[in-house]
Amino acid sequence: MELTTTRLRLDALRENDADMLFHYRSDPEVARYQGWRPVSRDEASDFIASQERASLDIPDSWLQFAIRLSTDGTLIGDLGLHIPAEADGSYEFGITIAPVHQGNGYAREAVQALLTWLFLTLDARRVHASIDPRNLASAALLRSLGMRQEAHFRESLKVGDEWVDDVIFALLAREWALTDTGR
Ligand SMILES: CC(C)(COP(=O)(O)OP(=O)(O)OC[C@H]1O[C@@H](n2cnc3c(N)ncnc32)[C@H](O)[C@@H]1OP(=O)(O)O)[C@@H](O)C(=O)NCCC(=O)NCCS
């Protein structure tokens, strides 16, 4: 599976991405509001290996894309896509961009490509993302894509030792069709 944009290529994570994946995913600022923070390079490597079996055809599973610069293939982040448990057209995603590459519009570009593919090719009905409300960068990203906040669950998730709030942003196919990308 491969998606391309003006500046990016989204494809499979490879074993030689392990150093870079570990480097940015273990950064405390990056991991602050996320459920997964690798504690070693080996854990990042195991995660990549586990993705070898990942497929769009496995219900209720996560498919993790590498986000690369199209110029030289540098890994700059990753994007996880949850395949619905039942074929109900409802997808979830989460995205991470390495700090050194943040603020360049890469997350927006990658998610726009993902949404286009989900709505046009996979015939998605609804796409959502789940974030910690303190994660202002993520909320800004999701709003900039036309997603709307539709739920705020108080202290509903345990991340490490902490109970945290969970905010859901979503977009329906017909709403996406009215955004700049979908038009
Ligand atoms: C959230 C994240 C992916 C954004 O990546 P990015 O490449 O820096 O985002 P972009 O440059 O594409 O910015 C997209 C929009 O969000 C806004 N934004 C991004 N970072 C922001 C910040 N720190 N504060 C306020 N707004 C911000 C941008 O202004 C932009 O809006 P605009 O298009 O209206 O100008 C990145 O900060 C990150 O990886 N955070 C850590 C991982 C994480 O918590 N992921 C959450 C899972 S959904």
C-alpha cells in the first residue's frame, strides 16, 4: 500500500527505519499524549516486524504507514490506521511527526491524502481520531482538516499511571465532500 503527495510518500515501515522510529517515538514530548512509547530500539524493531503481517483485510487491526520525504525517502513520521472490526466504513487514525520536521504542514498533507484515499477508494463512511484535549497541536491539526469535535470523555483512558480525558474528532464522508480537499 502506498500513497503519494506533493512532498511525501506513505508506505510500509522497514527494518532499517528502527533507529529513526525509536529516536522520535521515545522523545518525551512526542510520547506525552500517546499510548505507545518504545523503551528500546529493539521494541521499535519488534513493532516494525509485527507490521509485516498487517493488512487492510484484517478486521479490528492497526496498519502503520511510514511517512517519508519523497525527495530522499527520509522517515519523518508515521500514521496508524485502524481497520474497522466490522465492515461498517468507520476508520480511526493517529499520526506522529518527528519534532525536527514539525510545523511544515507535513501532518496536514499526509492526513489529507489518507482521507482522500479512505473516502474515495475505500468508500469510508466516517473517520475519527482520539486525542488528549491537552494536545493542542493535534486538535489544531484535526480542526484544520475540517474535523469536528463530537465527544469529550472524562478520565476514560489510562495512559501509564494516569487517567486521562479522551476527545473524539470525526468527519463523515458527506462533510469531507464539502472541505477544500473533498470538493
Ligand atoms: C500533532 C502533530 C502530528 C502535528 O504535526 P505537524 O506536521 O507539525 O502539523 P502541520 O505542520 O501539518 O500543522 C497542521 C495544522 O495544525 C497546526 N499546528 C501544528 N502544530 C501546532 C502547535 N504546536 N500549536 C498550534 N497549532 C499547531 C498548524 O498551524 C496547522 O494549521 P493550519 O493548516 O490551519 O495552519 C505533531 O505535533 C506531533 O507529531 N505530535 C506528537 C504526536 C501526537 O501527539 N500525535 C497525536 C495523535 S493524533
